[in-house]
Amino acid sequence: MQNVIQRELLINATAERIYNAIAKPEQLVKWFPDSVTGDYRQGSHAQFKFGENHKSNVFVEAASPNHYFAYRWVPGGNNFTDDVLTVPHTLVEFRITELAPGRCKVSLTETGFANLPPEIAANSFSENSGGWDFMLGRLQQYFMAEAK
């Protein structure tokens, strides 16, 4: 069972702007979930909503402004609305590295698939692998549209 998804992309924006797009709900909804409810900050629980029928609770693990943001969630757990920390889950980490003024590398890592129940592990890995390609493309488009 594969355990880690890793992606990297380059974005022409400051680390602060990229961090805000990941860590501030009002910006996150412009490229990732349709809505965020709850307390989306370190040590707190929030809920992402995708479309009409998919909800996913998250626990914000860490937040280091302009550098790092991480949360835990249950992939493949359609409408998982309980406490993420009480069941097997994955950790999603965003790292932002400034390469030059106004240009950054964003690294995404999602780990923990091998700890998921066997009946959802492989499918969750496959779905999230493709899902991150799509969503990170949307993040890049968000900044490209902003630059115009």
C-alpha cells in the first residue's frame, strides 16, 4: 500500500499570499472546498463542504504563517462529520518555500494511507492522488487569474 502523496508546484506570488490562500477560509473556498465552517485554525476543528452532498471534518494540526499549514482528515470518508482524531486519518501538509521575491515553491504531502482500514485505503489513495492534481491546478489558476 502506498502511504504518501507528494506534489510540488511553482507559484508567482509571495509566501504570505499563498499561505493566506491555504489558511484563510475566505480564500481557501476560491480553489478548494465550496465552504468552510467551524474554527479553521491550529488546534481546532472545521468542516469542508464539497458540492451538495460531501462533507469532511478536519482538525488543523499546525500553522506557521507564510511557511507551513497542516490538517488531518478522513479521506474516502464521504460525509465524515465526527472527530477526525478518533479514527484512522491522513495528514495533509503544505510547505511554502520562497525561491525569489514573488515566486514560491508549494509542496503538498499527504501521509497515513497505510493506516486506513484496508477497505478504503487503496481507493482513498487513488482518489486523493488525482484530486490533489486537480485542486493544486486550481490553486495555480487562482494566482494566475489574480495576476491578470
